[in-house]
Amino acid sequence: MRFYRKLFCMIGLGCLIAASASAGWKEERDFAEKMKKECERSPRQTPYRVNGETIPVEPEFCINIHHLDDKVAANLKKAGIKTVRHTIYWYAVEKTKTPGVYDRNELEKLDKRFADYKKFGLEPLVIVHGNAPGTGFANRQESYERFGKFMAMLAKRYPDVRYFQLWNEMDVAFTDLFGKNAKLPMEERAKCYVEMLKVVTPMIRAANPKAVVVTGGMVDSDEFPHGLYKHGGREYFDVLALHTYGMPLSWSFIGRGARVRKIMDENGDAAKPLWNTEFGASGEGIAQAWGIPKEDPVKSFDERQCDMLTGCMEFNKKAKIYSKYFVYAYHAGSEASKAMKEKLEKQVPGINFNDITFSLVKKDGTPKKFMQRLIDDQSRKKKITQEAGRAKSVDGRLYFRNRPFFPLGLVFGRTDAEMQKAKASGFNSIHQEYSLRDVLPEGPDRIDPAGVRRIRDLHETARRNGMVLFPLLTGHYIPGWLGKTAGPAPADINGAPVGLWFRHSLHHPAYRNALETFWRTVAREVGDDPNAALFVSWNEPAYGLDATPAALNAYRNAMKRQHGSIDAFNKAMGTQFAAFETIVPPAAPDENRKFFYCWFRYNQQAFADFFAWQRSILLAEAPEMKLSGKHPVTALLGDALQVNHIPLQAAAQDIYGCDAYNGSLLHYRDAMEAARSLSGGGPVISYETHAQKGIPPVKPDHAALQMFVQILGGCRGIFFFCNGEQPQFGFYSDKATPPPVREKLEKLFRLIDANQTIFSLPRAKAQIAVLLSDTANLHYGSDPEPPRRDEYAKRVSQTYDLLRNQHFAVDFITESQLAGKLGDYRLLVVPSRSILTDAELELLASYLKNGGKLLAFGKAFDRNEFFEPRGLPPLLGIDRREPAPWNRGQMRLVEVDPALAEQFPTEIIVQEPERVNPLPMEQAIPGYIPESRLDAHRTLAANQDAYPSIVMSNDGRVVYCAFDSLYSTELSQLIGGIVERSLGIPREMRITRPGSPDEAVELLGAVNRCGDETALLFANSGARPGRWEIAVPGVPDGTWRELSSGEAVPVKEGRFSLSLPPYGYAVLTPAR
């Protein structure tokens, strides 16, 4: 590369020779100045699309490196650099003329290099070039094939690497494969390069469908890029790359970049990114162009390099020509001529030439001025963020302004009076929306100053009144002009409306462009407000299987990227479409279950990607922003058609947020437990909730307990809907919230606000997880008949209650979390009708081999992910299962193992019974006793027909319940005994009534803990007062205090008594 960088710098020098020699430098200057004004005046607004993924328009500054170690990585991290360009020389790995023979030592070096990228959190752009022996222009087709196999090997060997760049400055240097040595015209060289792409790119994509193919960095910015498009190269690269050198650096950086961007746009590639994979300035080049300064030339070179690089960086931040731009280089050797070195040595005796190169650091690793500026800027941003103390989760606990925080607020409130009234009621926060109508009321390019002022005023009003702000970025208030241009509302393939709070398809360009402008404006105007704890992404977003034209176009393009050819797609889906453009998703699940499953999964990911795209835009403008969501918690309700997926959505949030509307105390608890555990175990904020009535009127204590049980389930922030006197929901409406109800609520809210350190404590670690199979939820929850959509979800919810109501600490886990989280639990509980893939079943089998335990119910794993019947997985430990004889839809458990007698006070009815390991029946008549062969099991419970209904493997690891996982209090008691006595998993606490050994299911409890801080929460879910005996393992003896009453509670050996009124609650902490 050195010769060509030197050449570029000399071209810069040549441009400065007298105008009589050439007027070319003036044209270059004038064009660059013109493009600078045009590009900064009209910067790119539309995000890019790569591999079906939305890439934010905000540029990323990157760097070329030749070496990576701890010191280099530390400096890159300090500078905020996350993407590096690093070279692999083909000839260094494939060293002989024999194709496919790779040097083992070199591959091991590469393995370490890629491990280091992961270790240091760096994203590599891998540039591959340098002819292998036996390759060249004369046998170029054979060479292209060989190069393609080499690239496919790399793509497969390193599946985590996304970016592969094919060759370097191949239009003018470094290889003869494309006609440089043959002196072909530039367009013909581009034609040869396209021939290579057509061979190599499909091989890379087949090896790794996620790979992004980047062209080699071109030197030419006219004929070569035109030739790429003329000769059909467009479909065979994902990113176009350019190199720009010269003096002044900005002329080529701006002018050539603008020229290539225009070529891309004119050839239908407006959505594709342009990268600058090399630009830079060296002291040697500066001396070549302008001579050697008389005073302190080393310092002068450093300052000029810094000024030129900073100028390019500032331009690209404004104009956004390059999506990524890679400065050359972290460290580079001297390229000065002998004459230049002699001249410099006379002027600066002892000069180290490696300190005046393209490098951003000196030879000893000390940052030069530009690198130090990057480090200082990053440090300043970090300090601002730390001082602002934005909301964050630390060890599962919510912090704001670097203190434990429990937000309590009202939805709505803009004025001083509204905020002061809320503050007097015990609230510390406000959740207020702003929308597209505020920013773009008149058109896509007309940001309304009055609307922006309203947004700023809201933030200032909250700050002035001492209320923490949680702004809501609503996207459903549509200005009139957008309603006419953004296409139809989301609808499925049958034309039925889908989604919630989406007025247009999230795939429609007009809608997306408007949203991006809205989000960017918000981030620029108020994204740095330290009083805004979390920006909430959308109001109750739910979507669906969107089949509007824009959505179908996005889906078809994604399938084209994923499968490559329509034949491959048809083979995968069992379909017969003629082209990608003719793909139509199934109108009902049973038309084609495999196709439907993949269509559904695509929509789940697309919905999550939408919020990831939003996050990238907001953080590009305001990196210090912290984000949350407001998703309906539908995981336990069964309607999968809203395509909500908590783990996917949580990935785009710093703190997971949701809403909660339900009159059931237990559902509030369970929904928050689901949101907490499925989102990663951190704090969850309920951004909308309300006290709902059963039999009117709403009961004051019951209303307060509806809020409290959300906290008991893991909620760590509550916003009551709504502020004001709105007659249906208003907190200050005597009709919606009668004074006695409001009084009880205010008492609870003031208690929480005064004890935020206690109420912010996270849930104690659980030893049990209940599987919530998203695949099963997908298939059962998309039933054409809505009443049947909870067939799986209700079994998950009731399975959870079987254990949670027995006072075990229990989490939910979904299949996408098995690889990372399953090992955290001692027991996995599998509800009936759960579905796992073969790979997921292998994970579960490995978990059992490594000491984990399993409790599974009837029909577990009876279907695969495509809803096809599957054989019995060996990990269940039984050879066969079949429906109970004589068409019994239910069965009574009549006898249990003596060790479980205390948990079996009477016979228990169970549903959908099965026989396990059945022997053939000689007579199929009532009264005949069916037999089972259980050589490797013992019976824990038998049924009325005298054969086993609950069996446990002899190694004590697997319990199989041969019936449906539907709840009853009696079954809950028995299952609790099996988990505790047979499987050896302790309860989080024991709660009994005086004189009874049975767990008291009406008293809900939770242990919250962080380090040596502990709080015990209790809620009486019953309409009667009660007194209970409680034992909590591991809590210290002594006097504890109940927060609301101040009453002392003596604790000895973890045991104490507690009395509560109907719908009463208690919080116990050690007295200080």
C-alpha cells in the first residue's frame, strides 16, 4: 500500500504547483467545496439496508490496524472505536500451488486473532488479498474459483465475522488478477472484478448467510465504479468501498466520496452503504506537499494531521456520505524517501521517522494529537453520562442518579399544577408522551419549531417541579400529510387488521422516514436531559403477521437474501413459487405449518429489529440516552399473533418496560415474574396500570394490593393511568378513583417513595424455571378460533402456579434462553404441549447429564417446531406413552408414595391422563388392570385404574406426570411435595396456618435480596383476615420491622408469625 499512498500525497503536491502547469487542482478544489456545501445542507436521512438488516445512517468512525494486543485494544476502547480493518494475506495461508492446502500454523494464528477480536469486543472488517501461488490474470477464472473456496473456508470457519472485503485497491495495485499488469482500461478491470464477484460472493453467502461482502477499496472514483454496475456487479456486493488520499485530504475525502455516492444512487443502490476503508494523512506527505516547517516540524506535522482528520470527521458527521470510515492507521511504518529523510535529519537531528507517518500513535505507543483528541472526547462523554446518572440496572436493581430508585408516577401531566398535585400524592415521576405531530405537522421536511419548543418545555417543567421524566415517543398520532402517503394499516394475508397502536406498516418507507426524523429531532433536542431517566420507545406496541405490500416486499427480499434462489426457498418450505416476487404467506397455519412457522418467526424478528433500528438512531444522536419499552405482557395470555417476544424486545432496552391491566392478583404477580425473568432478570417498569374492579365498587384495599403484587412479582416502577379527572380512569376523579381508594393508593405510594432502597431490591435467585416454549405458543396461540389460543399459555401459567403457590422461587425460561441460562437452575419444569427443536432437546439432555433435574407433564415434546408429531424424546426416561384406556378424559390419583402422604390429604382429579411404558392389554374392558413396565422407575402416584400416573427415574433426576399440567390446589400441594422431598429442591419459604401442615396458598410471598440487604414481601390475596406461621431459610434472627406499621416482628431460626387483614400487605426488613 505504501507506494500508492505516497503517490496520492505527491498528487496533492502536484496540485499545488503553479496554475500554469495545470488547472486540475482548481477543479478538484472547487468540486470538493461545492459537494461540501450540498452534502452538509442535505445530509442523508434514510438508513441503509444490508442483508435485510436496517443500518442507521449515523456514520461510524473506524480504524485500520496491523497488530492487536492489550495496549492497542485499551487505546481503541478509550477512543470509542469498535470496528477495525485487519488484513489476511491469501498467499500466507495457501502457500503452495495446490488448491485447498492451508498452512496449519497460519490458521492457528488466525484463530487467535479472531478470539482476540471477541475478547476485546471489536468488530473486524477482514480484508483478504495477495495472490496465492499459481494464480494470476492468465488463469483468472480458475484463480477466482480458488479464491472463492478460500473465502468460503474463512466464512465458515469464523461464523461470527460479518464483514469480508475482497481485495485491496485492485483497480490500480496489489494484484494482476483484474488486468492491471495487462494495462486494461479501468472499465475492463471492473468487468474482471465483477466476474470474480459472481464466483466468490455466492460461495461466501452459502458458507455464512449473515456475511456482508464489501468490495475492495477503489482508488478510481469514476470509470471503475461505473463499470461495476455496467457489468452486473450490483447483486454481488453489499457495501461499496473507496480509498481517498491526497493533500489537502478533504478534497478527495469529500469530492470522490460524493461522486461515488451519486453513482450508487443512479444505479438503484441508494439503500446500500458506501464505506471509506482507507483515508489518512502523514507528516511525510505533508512535507512532500508543503515543505518542511522551519520551527518544530514534528509538532507541526502532528497538528496538521490532526486538523485534516478532524475536518474529514466533522464533515462526515454532518453529511453522512460514508456509513463507516476507516482512518489509516493505528500504526504504520515510515514511507519517506531517502532524500526526504536526509533533509529532515539535518533540520531535526535524531528524528524518529515512525513518529511522522500515517500512524495515530508514536512508535512507543503514545497517542498523537488526533488519537488523544478521540480519547479525550470519549472520556468527556463518559463523564457527562456518569454525572447525569441515567437509569441503569446494577445486580438486578434500578439506579438513577447513582442511587437505588423506584419510579412512581402518573401517566400524563404537562403543567406545573399537574406535576405539583402528583408530587403531593406521593409520586416522584411523570410519564408523558410526545409524537410525530409535534415535530412534523406539515410535511416530511418541515420540523415545527413550536412543536420542538413544547417538547423542551415538558422537560423543563419536569425538572423545575422535581419530577423525574419518562418521555413516551408515540408513533401512532399521525399528521394528515403522513396518513395520505404512508400506506395502509397493518393487515394479515386475509386482510384482517393486526397490531396495536400502529397506523401504518412499520415497513413503509414514508412512515419509517418520518419516524426517523421524529426520533432524531427528539434525541438532538432533549436526548442529553439528565432528568429524563428513560425514554420509552412506543405506546403498548403489538404487531402481527403484516402482509401489506411494503411488508411483503420486505419479507420477499429477506427470503431472497436468506435462501439465494427460489428453488432453495421452495425446497425449504415445501412450496412451488415461480419467483420471490410471487411468494404469498399461508392464509392459515394448517395450509403449510413449516411455511407458517418460518413466516411467523420472520415477523417476530422484524418487529424486534424495528425497535433495534429505533435504538440505533436515538443513540447515534445522543449516546447517553437510556431506553425502555412499553410492551403488553401477552406471554401468559396466549394470543401469539401479536408477535411479541420478550427476550428479543428486551435486547433493545436498557430497562425492560411493559403495561399491566388485569383484575387478578395472581395474574399481576405471574405477569411481572414472566416479564422479569424472560427479559433477563433485571428490574421491570410497569408504565401503565390501573386498579380494576371485580364486583363494583372497587375495594380500597384490593386496589392497593393490585399495585403491591406487581412489586412482589418483580416490578420495580409503577405508573398509574392516569393523571387528571378523566371519569373512567383519572386518579383525581372521584368516579374512577373514589376518595377511599385514592387514600389507600397514596398511602402505598408514599411508603414506597420513602423506602426506595428497600423496594428497589431485586428478587432472590430462583432454583426452578418453568419452560415457556415460544414455538408452542406460536402454534397454539395462532389458532383461527380465538377462544382456543390459550391452550398452551394457560398450561404454562397454571404450571407456574402449581409451584409458585407452594412458595418456591420460580422463573420462566424460553427456548432461546436455554443455552445461556438453563445451567443457572437446578430444576426445569415442562408444561404439557411444550415444543423444542432437536437442538434444544440436546441442550436439555446435556443439562440432565450435568446434574440438572426435570419435571415434565403429559404431551410434553409431542410435536416438533413445524407442529408435526414426533417420537418420544429419550431424555424423558420413558419408552412409550399413550392415552388412557376407555376414553377417560380425566382420572383420579388415589395413592401416593408414603413419603408424600402429608401432601396428599385426599384423591386428586387430573385431566387428559396417559399410560407410560404400557404392556399390551389382554382385555379392553373396565375393571381390567392395565400393566406397565417400569424397570428404571419408581411410582410416586397411581390412579383409579391401578397403574402409575407419576413416575420418577431411579437416578432421581426425571419426574414424569402422565397427565395435563392444569391447576388445582390439591395437585399443587402434591407437586410441591414431589419437588421438595423427591427432587430435593427447597422452598423459598414455608407458609402455613396455625395447626395445619398445608401450605397456605392465599398468602403470597417473596424474598428480595441484594448482597446483605434483604426484604420479605407478603400479600394476603384472600377476602378474609388471617394469621400465618412463616419460615424463611437463611434470614438472620433478631427483630424485624414491618414498614407500614412500624411493628416489631421477632424472628428466631428464620421463623415468625404474621397477621394481615383482607387484602393486606406487609414488608419486613431487619430493624436497625
